[in-house]
Amino acid sequence: MTKPDDSKPEETTPAPPAADVENQRGGGGGGGVSNILQRWRREGFLKRCSLTFRAFGFLFSLLAFLIMATNKHGDWREFDKYEEYRYVLAIAILSTLYTGLQIWRQIHEFYTTKEIISRQNAAIVDFIGDQVVAYLLLSAASAAVPLTNSMRQGADNIFTDSSASAISMEFFAFFSLGLSALISGYKLSNQTYI
């Protein structure tokens, strides 16, 4: 038997560069499947966030509606005697209806995977609707704050506390729909029109 010659190193082929390995796997250059999966995950996350913010907007709007509608305590302590409080109630109803319909649409599309409105139109409706309703909520709450503050200086009672609670719920609904509008704007800006 002969011994192998240790003085000669074995010949090895150099390893291919990392880019060549990636191209051989089919994932080089354009990103391939991993980019598509990452985009789907991001879109799913944005849909869940949008649904969550709208659900909070619905909850806060419904609370504002219920609190203001039941704010009747006799004499001057009736919400419908004040224009600002009627405005708060009207916008709370509008916001509750809007967010309820949007939640229903999103849940329906999630479970049936059928779009009620085309994707491009839905992005526009979401963006405009969220902004309009959010600003209406802010407008109504802002209109009622001075009246409530002036009433609280004279008499701090259950009527003014209920009014302040309804106004607070409208501010919370505004923040929720404002965040939903940011997501809608992001979706609209990333929309492909091909």
C-alpha cells in the first residue's frame, strides 16, 4: 500500500458567490416568492389594523350616541334644547352608521373573499369616508366643549357630566377614525392602477 502524498493540497473548486446561489434557487434579482409573501402579510396586517380602528370608532361613536340620547334630566337639562348637543348626537349617529357599514363590509370580504366594491374604489371610499367622518366628529365635539365648560362653571351635575362623557367618546372616535384614515391613505398611495 502506498501512502497518499500529504505535501500536495487537494484541489477544491471555489464556492460560487452568494448571488449565484440565490439565482440558482430562483429567488435572485426580483425577489420572487418571498417579496410576494411579505406583501401579503403586510396587506393582511393593514386590513386587521384598519378593522380594529374602525371597531373602536364604532364603539366610541355608539357610546357617544347612547350617552347623549339618554341625557334628559328635566327642565334646562335636556340635550335637545341645545343646538351643539343635537349636533353631537347627529354626528354620533352618522359615525356609528358609517363605521358599522365599513366593519360589515370588511368582515364580509374577509369571510367570503368576494369584494363588494372593487379594490381601487374601496381604497378611495375608505380614505374619503374615514377623513370626512373623523373631521365631523372633531367638529361636533369641539362645538360642544365651550357650552359644556360654561355650564360646568355654574352647576356641575349629571347633565354636564353626561355631556362631557359624550364629547370625550367623540374625541376617542375621532382618534380611531383618524388612525384608520392614515392606513387608508397608505393603501391608496400604494395602489397599483394597471
